[in-house]
Amino acid sequence: MYLKSPIIVFGLVIFLLTGCFGQQKNNHPKQSFPDQQNITESLFIDCATNAPDYLDMYNDSVLMLVNSMPTGKSKYHFSLYDAAHGKLLSQRIEFGRKYGQAMGFLSSGVLSDGNIWAYDINKKTVVFNKFKNILDTSSVILEKNLTSGFYRSLKLLDDSTAIGSGNFNSDNKIDFLNLSADGKPECGIVPYGHDANTPASNYDKSAMENFLFIKPSHDRCVLAYRYTDKIEIVNLKTGESRMVYGPDGFDPQMNKMTGPDGKEIAICGNNTIVAFLTGMTTENYIYLLFSGRKFFTENFTYGNSIYVYSWDGNPVKKINLSEDIQAFAVSSDDASIYTYDAVKKQIRIGKLK
């Protein structure tokens, strides 16, 4: 899903050298979708013994079932399937504390060269597993430390550079991290406050917790917020961001709690509405699974609607699914969708075109 581009890397270097800046552009609240698409999926894989947390794709030929904390008989985090026929091809990154293994993670992916990675929040490392080919079980194993701070969401630009969000000790929503220097932040963009001179509180930062997804060409990313139907699209070259409201236009409804450091943080309450659960990007579109259910209610971690936006922030369509799902993946040509039904333990496939 991720592409390595010398042009983007060069542009990133110039951007870092010239400083981190940018202003936020706001859209008018409550933007409805001009189109809706109802799709019906068919059974692709029965995965009762290998239930994933996330789905991902590699070169449109491999569907990756990602399990951040394997249980039962499975001891691997990544199971690679033939995306056309549903055959298990190989499994990667064992569960464990040893070198090349991973305990648990919130962020993972695969680079264009076949380098699978996972940000292990327990070991404070990014674990790499580069396969020579899909069927060959041998691989090149590598670990890089990320000890500069905890990031709720991480995406790699290459095997040495990452962008991270959700570090409440940072004044910025996104940090550029040098994985060759223990994840040292090189630069930050999109201040949490209204500007660089107005820092936000930990309460404000935690209320705006988000998922980070990156465009395959690596020139833009999107922050999909967990407790508001806003998304924020960020230009990684200029640092400019654009806030876009969803069709409901609701803000976070959070409770307050005092943390161990004496600072107030936001926590979910009975009135908290869960917005985005996970997402996927292609060169053309942003796909985000939406819940819309209140925290603590039944199935609030599932959704049956996928919001589709262009990279300019324009609403494109709302995809209505036949069942609640927990995870999904989309082919790079925006033609096929794979969904995971956590209740039936099934991967299903549908057509978007």
C-alpha cells in the first residue's frame, strides 16, 4: 500500500530544512455526502481460527490479516493470503519478546519493497520483517528503537523515517521521527493549539485522539478523529491542514479525569459518540469506517458505514454495508473491498465499481 518516492523524500528534506509551519483551513460544518452506495459482500475466507484486528493489502495481490495480539493456536501477527483465491501463503512476525518478534502494537504496515513493520509499544521498537518473496518463509529481520515517546498512531515513509500522532508531550499533532536515532523527533507540524503560541492542554489533546493514515505517494495524510466526525487532511510538504466535518458535525462529548501527573485528561462517558474506527487510503480516496454509536453501548466498536473523501477534503460517497464490520481493506484501483465480520468470523469481498 505504501510507495517509496525519491521526489517525495527530496521534498521532505527541503521541508525539514526550511522549517515546520502551516495554517489550518476550516470548512463549513456538516458536509453531507452527494452519493450513497449499497454493497453486498460474499464469503471469501472463513477465519474462525485466525481472527484479525485489521486488514491490509500489498500490491493488490496479497490480503494481510493483522492480529496485534495473537490468541489461541496462532503465534503470528501477520497472515498473508492470496487476494484472488483466499489461499494462505505465509505468516510473519511471531508473538514474543525476542529480537524480531513483537508483543503488541497499535500501528503496522508494509512498505513498497515488501518490508512488513509493526510498532511494538511494549518493546518500544519498530520491528521489520522483509520477505524475499511471498512464498519464501525466510526473511530479513530488523529492529529500530523508538524511545523518544509514545505515539498513538504511526506511519512509515521508509525504513528510517516515520510520522507519528497522539504524543501528548508534543505541541504538534504530527511529528516527523528519525528511526535511525531512536525515533528522535526532527520536526513537528499542525499545532494542537490555535497556533504555535497557544499550546493545548492534555485534556484537549486526549479529546482529539485520532487515527493516522497516509496517502500512498506520501505527500499527504489524514487524521481521523475517534470522538468527532471531523477529519483533518494534512499536506506533509507545506504543513497546511484542512479540517472537514462529517454529515452530523458533532464535537467530542468527554468526561474529565485527573491523571497520575495531576493534569486533566479526557475520558469517554455515557454521552461520548464513537466516530471513526479504522481506515484505508488509495491515491484517489480516503476510506473511513464509521460507528456513530455511543461508548459503552452494544457493538460500539463496529460499524456498517464507510465514509469516502477525496484528498482535497470533499465528501465523495457513503458506503452502506450489509453487516457490521470491524476492519476492511480496499484495492488500489478502488474496485474491490474486503471486510471482516467479527461476529461471524468471516472475511467477505464486494465490488465498489
